[in-house]
Amino acid sequence: MKSVSEQQPSPAPDREGFALVTTMLIVLVLSVLAVAVAWMATSEKKISFAEGVHVRSVYSADAGGEVGINFLRLSSSPPHIVSYADSLVLDINETAILNTQTFEFNCFYAGKSPRPGWGVEFMDYDYRIDATGRASTNGTSQVEMVASRLFKEGY
């Protein structure tokens, strides 16, 4: 019989491959995180580009509205109606601003009313200005403005 000191130790539990499996799981988790970060970065880039196009199209539409207001401001008498079907006063087709930014606008006569305190010969002429701005190939915005200008009747 062998003595206690001569007995062979019992074999350790089977742990072969544990380090490999753990390493593979860690690499998998890190790969998923890397893919998620890359996807978020490209999504942010697309979103910021789309937002920039939208902002440029809004500014283009606003520029068209400002041109329409300036047209009314510089008129010495009430502008004549060009199309009585829709009370169109002025129609400006696509006008380039910068690179791919453009605008167009229509100015419509909306009516007139006396201005209190000015007498019956002075009338407020109201106009509606519809402006459309474009930027890039797919950015479009529309702005509708109402402008009023005091004119003397029969002047």
C-alpha cells in the first residue's frame, strides 16, 4: 500500500479552452461596440448634412420673401394685378442665390382697408407673399408672409 505522501494528486477539473472562450466573448463584445459606434457616427453625419440642407432652404425661402417685401416697399403706387384669377401681382421664377440655393416667390393682392387716423384717401393695401426656397437637390422650404403698405388713393 502506498503512503499518503506517495498518492498522486487528483486531476484538476477540465478547464482547457476556458481562456480561449473568454477571449472570444470579449472580442465579440468589443466588435459589437465598434460597429455600434461606427453606425452612430455615420448616422450623425447624415443627420447634420440633412439639417444643413434644411437650414439653407429656409434661408433661401426667407430671402424670397424679403425680395417680395422690398418690391412692395419700393412701389410708388399700388402694384397692378397681373392675373385676376388669383389676384397675382408679381411672379418671380427661380432666382439663384449661391451655389445650389435658389428661391422663387409670388405676391398676391389680399385687399385694402382704411387706416385709422389717416382719412379716407389713405388705404392700407394688404399682400400675401408665398416664397419657396431650395438648397441642394432635395431641400425645399416654403414661407408665407403678409405685408401691408399705406398708399394714397388716386395718386
